[in-house]
Amino acid sequence: MNEFELIRTYFQRDPLDPSVTLGNGDDAAVVSQHSDFETVVSVDSVIAGRHVPLMCPPDGFAARLLGRGLSDLAAMGAEPQAVLLSLTLPTLEPGWIDHFASRFHQLCVRFGVDLIGGDTTKGPLSAHLTVLGQVPKGSAVTRSGLKSGDDLWLFGPDLGGARAYLDVLDGQQPDHEIWAERYWRPEPQLDAGVSLRGVASAMIDVSDGLCQDLLHLLDHAVGSASVKLQSKLFPLCPDLVDRFGQDKALEYALTGGDDYCLLASIRGGVTIPTRGRRIGMVVKGETDRILLDGEPLPDAWQLGWDHSR
Ligand code: ADP
Ligand code: MG
């Protein structure tokens, strides 16, 4: 199959959203924009051997790619509209690609996005996904704005399962259905994100590790601020404590990454519009910016995933 047949067969679909005036198949797509809205746009890479195993199952590759990309829109409070997929494949033969494309399109329908363009090349497996979303003008929720008096809230799944699954992939732990699901089927918290517009003072998605992502909110805080977390308030993925013990389970939950829940600061007393969990509070600055049960975080913790490592 040549590149053009492959693109036609697997990637060209008629757009569902009327705002896509011209979809996939021309030199570029055309998307119309409501004048009261702003476009929210972001791009993410998934590289085999780096963000996913080298021999990566096609459905998992598709789900992680879309989950990760759309989670950035959720974190801005944006409604997703469209995605562009730049894909590099070791072979242009059907098989892997067939499964990848069907899962990809299935998830596009589920999350309400059109695949409006992309690029296809041959080489080591990797993908770059550009996501487009929209918010009413001025209502995007940013990382800036956390301040003392806020509570810290988590929206989305429990924590640490995706990190624990890395130990399964390494052969250090027997397989675990829920951990595998957290890793291979991340759920972008799109509805929660939209509902938190005008409610959250600051928001980020937990992709690199809760503590590391929290530090980004603290970097953009208004005035001096630090955060008091309470370990008993954290939603831990099932069986983490059984398999790893309390301390390691907490470390995985607080630093593991790939959780794709939303972490938001919300002024005390504000009504919370969707199901979430309060995990701590923001107080006036202290030397340690994050305190866990009143103590500094353990020195041995690597606070989150660093992609340049
Ligand atoms: P060009 O040479 O202008 O870049 P291409 O032959 O690369 O055109 O692509 C033809 C059309 O197919 C374009 O509309 C492009 O956006 C789309 N396309 C190519 N690869 C993909 C892909 N992996 N996913 C979605 N659309 C794609
Ligand atoms: Mg091209």
C-alpha cells in the first residue's frame, strides 16, 4: 500500500462537526470560528520506546495519544473540536495500522473531535497529535491564579495505577487489570474541565506526576503560597498498598504521572460543580512549598517524570 492509498483508506473521514468547513484531504483544513469564542491549541508527541513500549499495541497507542492530547484541552476548560495527526510508521502495510486507525476513529467519535489532517511518513513508530478546542472568549482556565485560602481539588480517576503498570511492563509485577487500564486507556476529563470554567482559580492536568504538576501551579501563584496535602485524602488505585506498601503506594500516587486527572485550586466555600476530591489546602508561603501531612516531601522522591531524562 502506498502513502496515498494508506491515507485515503485509514485517515480520511467526513467531518461530523459543522464548524469544519473543509476536512481532511486537501492541502489544509478549514475550520470556522464563532466570534465569541477563542481557539485553544496544543501538540503532544508519543514516541515508541520513550512514552510507550517499543512494541506497542495499536489500540493502546491510539488511546494514549488521544488521551494525553485531549487532557491538555480539559485542563484549559476547553471543548474539543478537531485533531491533526502526524504519524511515523515502521511499515505502511495494513495490520497494525488497521487496528490503530479503527481505535483512533472510535475514540474521536466518543470525544467529539474530527480528524481534520495530518501527515504520514515511514520510520520508527511515533506520533504527534495537535488538538484544537474552543472556549468562550476570556474563559480559558490557566495555570496562573492559585492563592492562599484556596482548596486543592482532584477530578478524575484514582492515582498511581499507570505508574504501577510500568513495573508490570518491566516484569517486576504480575499483570493487573486496573493498572493496565489506567495506563492504556487514559480518560481525558473533558466534562469536568468545562464545568470548572469560572470556578477554578488555576488548573493543570496531572501528566508528569502530581507533585511536579502542582509545582507548576505554585510557580504561577498569586502572592507567596505553599500547599498542605493530606495523605489520607488521596484516591489510590486499587492494590497499590497491598503490592508495594503504604510509602511506595503514596510515592507512586504523588509522583508517578500519566494519571490525567485535573488538579485545580478553588477558593474555599465555592460550590464544586462536578464530582471531585479535596486533597489539601493552599496557605501563605513557607520554606517547603509542598507539605505532606505536615512534613516536607521525602528527599528520595523524584517529583515527577522528566522527559529530557
Ligand atoms: P501534503 O503533501 O499537502 O502534505 P499529504 O499527501 O501529506 O499532503 O496529505 C494529504 C491529505 O491527507 C492532507 O489533507 C493531510 O492533512 C491528510 N493526511 C495525511 N496523513 C494523515 C494522517 N496520518 N491523519 C490524518 N490526515 C492525514
Ligand atoms: Mg504531507
